[in-house]
Amino acid sequence: MKKFAFASSVGFLALLIAPLGAGDPKPLTADEMRAEYVDDIATAHELAAFADKFKSPEAYIAAASLLLKVEAQSKGKMGELPKEVTVVGADGKEKTESVGAAVKLSKLANEWFDSARGVADPSLAKEVEALIKAAMKREYLDPEDKDIVERGKAGGPANMRRTIQPNDTQVIKWKFKANQWAAVGMTSGSALGIKIVGPNGGEMFSLRGARAVYRWMPRNDMTVNIRIHNGTNKPTTFNLTSN
């Protein structure tokens, strides 16, 4: 029964990471595909969270494969992160912290492959290792995809990971270009509040949860405030991604 369940989930993995077919009726433009990367990364983090909770090696492999797909299609480039984040503590006092370096997708993928090995049942160790090797060798570029050149020119997603303390708020200012799809994605270990506030102070998006993805088309160059609030009673790590 255990091997049957594992085989079934492997089929799900293959469907999940299949490239966009050349015959799709409405292929995404390069600009739209860059926005799709944010959703892919959010999905990968959800799969990894599932894998951690249920000790599922196949979910870790699927998550890592999604990251490798994004890195391959964006030619290994990372978008530019904001330099600083403003942290507003529960006492209302503010301080500024450095954001640090972006999280390289292939590095995180390799960590998840190691996690897959760590949670695998000993009787399935060979099958898990075979899946990992296949995922690492897979060609994630569709030869019929002509937009890969344009996506590579613009760079890849900007991916950051931070920990937020109970009742703190972290504010990240992020710049977006006019007439190009903008996307922000957030995943976290527990439900957090996320708000995106425009340059005029208007609220563009608001959600409380463990996953959020928001896309829009700016008419002008703009800088938005992304506010992450931890209303829980424990520190929480979150991943924030933009295209």
C-alpha cells in the first residue's frame, strides 16, 4: 500500500512540473510568464510545508523541481531585492534592518532534495534517489518556447526569506515598472497578515493567511509598501517573492 501511494504521488509530480505545451491556445507572453514565477515559487513552498508536515519525500521533490524550473527559465538570474525593511515592534517603535541576499532557488532546491532523503522510508530510498537524480537532470526549457530570451533579459524573480516576531510588522518598499505585470507572493509557516499599499496610501490588497499571491498592471512606475504582520504568539518565517 505504501509503495502504491508513493507511485501515485510520483504521477502527480510529473503532471505538476510539465512544461507549457507549444500547442496551448493562448501561450503566455514573456511578461506574463515572469509574473507566473511568483505563483510557482509560492506553490513550491506550500508543497515543502506539506512535505515537512506529512514526511512526504515526493512532495519535497516536486517542490524542488518547481524551483529548478523557474531558475532554468529565468536563466539563473535573480531580481533585485529592496535594500532595507522597516520593523515596527509590538511597542510601536521602529527600526531598520538590512534585507540581505536573495535566496538562490537551486540552493533551496538542493536543501529540499536532502530533506526528501531524510524523510524517506528506508524501503523507498532507492526510488527516492532515482526521482531526485531525474529531477536534477531534467531539461526544464521547452525548445518551442521563444519567449525564454525575453524572460532572461528581464531577469528572474526576487526571493527573500525572513522571520517575524509576534505582534511585529515588517514593511518592505518594492518598486515596479509601468505597463509590465507586477506580482507579489507570500508564504509562511502560520497565518500572517499581508497588505499592499499604493503610493497614494490606498490599500491595493489585503489578506490574512499562509499563502497570498497578488498581480496587477501598474500604469506608472510605482513603489508600494508591503506590510507583513504577525498576529500570532510565536515567531514565524515567511518567504516573500516578486517578479
